[in-house]
Amino acid sequence: MAQVQGSLQNIEIDVTGVGDAYDNLVCLRTSSVNSTVDSTTDQTNCGVLTAVGYPQMSLDFDAICETAPTVNTQVSYKSLLTAFANKTLVAVKVQNPTVTGSSEGTAYYHQFNGYITSLTLNQSTTEFVNFSGTIASTGFIDVTP
């Protein structure tokens, strides 16, 4: 059995929102994919009844700014800031990295379109300049590679 090392994980983002030109988020430190669904619960004389809404996902990320990100390979802070300022719909993909004995996406796969709802640039005299943010899904969520 093989475990997936976090250092192998990439976050793929297409800042055009089309979903055919994914690039890796530059110098990723941490990320989390959050899956939620709104629900309503009613107490009735038939028992407890729960209704659920549509699934939603969000991606939280933290990365280091790169002085010369590779064009058409890495998504930079500048690219994300432009998409944020222009309210651009972006495409997001997070899947199992290729691991010996398995193929891409076999363990997990998340793909959705969403908007950048927060973006923070962090600067410290003792650390590298870094940025963090959140992309919230809108519309259909794909979990099948």
C-alpha cells in the first residue's frame, strides 16, 4: 500500500475558466479542499427528516511568491490577483498525483469552476513573501476522473 506524500500534490488552476489550460499553483505550501452541503432538519411525528442541498467545494491554499514563474506552467500571485480583481471564473482541479501502482486521479479527484473569494499577500522580514486565498465553487462539481 502506498501513501500519497503532500509534497507531490499540485493544485491545478486555469485562470481563464475554460478548463483546458491548467497550470500548477506556484510554490505550494499547503492546501485543503473543503466539501460541504447545506442541510435542513425537521422534527416531525414521523421522525427526523433531513433535506440536503447541492454539494459545494472550496479550495484554501498557501503558496510562496516566485520571482520568475514559468509561463504556461505555473499560476502566480499576479495571475490570481488579476482574476480576483476582474471577478473571473477560474477552473480548479485537485487530483491524486501519479503514484507508483496507481494512475492519476484513482484515489481522489475534484474539479470545479469557482471564484476567488479571498486573496492575501503576506510579507515578513524573516520569511519569504507568500500568499493565501480561497476559491469557492459555483455550479457542477466533478469527482469522476
